[in-house]
Amino acid sequence: MAQSLKHLRNRIRSIENTKKVTNALQMISVVKLSRIVKMLLSLRPYYLRLEEMFYNLLGAPGQIRHPYFEDRPKKGNCLLCVISSDNGLCGLYNHNLLRSAQDFINKAADRKVSLVIVGKKAQNHFKKKGLPVLHSYVGLNGTYDGIVCDEIASILSKLFLSYKVDEVYVAYTHFKSAVVQYPVIEKFLNIAQDVKNQTEYIIEQEPEYVLDKMAKRYLVAKMRTVFLESITSEHAARNLAMKTATDNAKDLLDGLVLTRNKIRQANITQDLLEIISSADALKG
């Protein structure tokens, strides 16, 4: 009984320490999430408006000729940029993303797939897969860096324009709410000329020149939005995972404390019975 009580006390002490850690990580995630979600919600309207203007320009009269819009063979080389996290403790965030990326690679088994990797989790996952990794970025640790975003957008564009790859895709996690995030694989290049709504613009310079400038700005804004979506989803997933872990630790502690109190009560009762029995024996 004494050994069981000692074991329970050790478990309670261990779970209390774990609860302190998960609670601290949750509070940190809440602070980071509140900051990064403001950046995402500020950038989204800009990106959507820029995308609308860009596709409206694509609907201008005349044939558009630009390498960004070149439709290449579907069996050509393919590049996948995977944006994961550097750290764990964020639930199924990385698992769902990497599973979607792996499914995409498996479906493209008849093509040569190259990778651009962001985050240690994706790097560790694809290290043993034997796929060529052209560039990797680690050490961001859930922080947004516009310079890195612009650099990656530039690298993806150069690889496409130099005909080293024929299509470019981006795998990331879309942020819908604090409790809902889901993996997405979107085409980055080539840019599809899918014109739905046409608005006439008066363009003073050549349409090709304007479209070239707009396309570059559009790709940079898209990559920045993708990064913010991923980082926001990471902090939201970690916040939810740590909250769940803290609640589970609390429930487990309540049960263990109740069991400990019952054992202590049983021990006290046993001691009292022994004392009473001894007193009765002395009287008799």
C-alpha cells in the first residue's frame, strides 16, 4: 500500500510538471496566434483584390504572350514547395500536410518531382525518400519573414522560366479558423488564364509590360499569403493541441488525486482500527 501511494505521488508530480509545460506552451501560442492572424487578415484583402485586378487584365483584348502563362506538357518535370513547421507539439498539422504532399508525389510517379522544403519536419520526412531537394529553409521557428517569402517566390519563378521545371505547386495549410485548418496543394506556375469577370481598364503602357509587373507582384503576394496561412495554422494547431493536453492532464490529475486520497483514507482507517484493537486487547 505504501509503495502504491508513493507511485501515485510520483505520477501526480510528473503530470503536474507536464501540465505546467503544456499550459505555458498554450499561452505562448495564443500570443503568437493573435499577432500573426492580424497580419494574415490584413494581407488577405490586398491579395484577393490584386488577384482580381490581375485576372481582369488577362481579359483585355488581344493575345497574351508571357512565359508565366505558358502551358507546358503535363508529363514534364514538376516542382513541389512544401511548407511545414520546424517544431512539433502542434497536433496533426504536419502529419496531414506531409500526407497530402506524399499523395501528390505518388500520383505523379511518372514524372520527375523536385522539392523546395520549408521546415525541419518536411526535411526529416523527405530525407529518406530519395527525391531531389533543390532548396531548403529551416530555422524560421514559426515566425514570418517577408524576405524569405520573396526569395522563395523568386527561386520558383526562375526555375520555371529557365525550363528546369514545367509546373510548380505549393503544399501548405490553409487557416479557416482557430479550430479548423486543412492542407492545400495549389498550382503556383504556370498561371492559368482563367478569366471569369472582365473589367475594362485604360492602360497607358503596353499590356505585356503591365502584365509582367503585375504577375511578379501577384506571385510575391501569393507566396506571402501562403506563408502567413501556414504559420497561422501552425500556431492555431499548437494552441489547440496544448489546450487539449492541459485539459487531459487536469482530468488525469483529478482522478489520481481522488485515488490518492482514498488510499490515504484507507491507511488512516486501518491505523485507527489497529489502535482500537490494541486498546481493547490491553483492557481484556
